[in-house]
Amino acid sequence: RLNGKMTENTALNLRIDEIKAEFLLYELADYNERISIQRSIAKEFIKLIPGHQPFLKEKSNCYH
């Protein structure tokens, strides 16, 4: 795409979309890894807080 418009070359349009999709997949994998690390750190530190409460768990598909 050029300036938000499709280019005349269809293969180029598809390749650019593939690059964007691949980039997003890498970003999601990196985000997932960071969240996993933060979650494990939080679970370790929660044990050190006196009188801690267990993590709250929401019902799936519960939007409030």
C-alpha cells in the first residue's frame, strides 16, 4: 500500500501484509513472554505479603 492506497502490484500488497502480520505475531509473542514473567514474579512476591488474598479469577466471557 502506498499512502493508504493499494499499489498496482498485487504481489507487493500481499507481501507487505505478510510482513505486517509477521511483525504482529512477534510482538504478541514478546508481549506474552513479558506478561508471563511479570505474572510469575507477582506470584512469588504475593507469598511475602502477610495476610495476602489469592488472585481473583473471573468467569470466562464475563464483561462487567
